[in-house]
Amino acid sequence: MTRSRAQDPTVCGVTAAIAVIDGKWKTALLWLLEAGPQRPGELRRQLPGLSEKVLTQALREMETDGLVNREVHDVLPLKTVYSLTAFGRELSEALAPLSDWGYRRLEKLAGTQSAS
């Protein structure tokens, strides 16, 4: 899905929402930032396999989409902190029922596999 779909007024609302969270790491980053502001290094340590390049790209896209706030403190070395915006918290709350559904699906799959 292209990023332009997130801004296309002719697509359905679900498509526009999914375009904003599309990718392997954005939902995990939203989930981690629900706990409060975090530095990029803290986020990377909690998500093994996430490269610095991909983290930076995802956070920049999320900032452009209004989901996260980037705050740079003028100290040496520079300290950057990311936090959810009100819009990002709203998205996170909207995703909670979908997360619940996903867990129920996983439980159902586990029950199906153990019955085999």
C-alpha cells in the first residue's frame, strides 16, 4: 500500500487508517510509546531486529502523519525523545479492539492446532 493512500480522500476510512500504520514496526512503536516518552535507543532495545535506519524512517513517517511528537533537547550529546500526540493516542485506542480480536484469533488457532 502506498503512503499516498493515507491522504487520498476517495479511499475508505479503513484503508486510510491502515496506510498510516502499514509496515512491520509502526503498531509495535505505537504500543511502546503508550507507556510514555522514549528515546530511539530505548525503542530499539525493546524491538530486536529493528535497525536504526528503519526505526528512523518509521518515526519520521509517524511524525509526518501526526502520530508522534519529536522533541530534541539541546544538550551534548543531543537527546531526542519521542512521545505520542493526542492523535496518536486516539489511534492507539481505536486499535485496542482490533488487538483484542487478534488475541482471540490466536487463541482459536492454538485450540485448533492442539485438537489436531
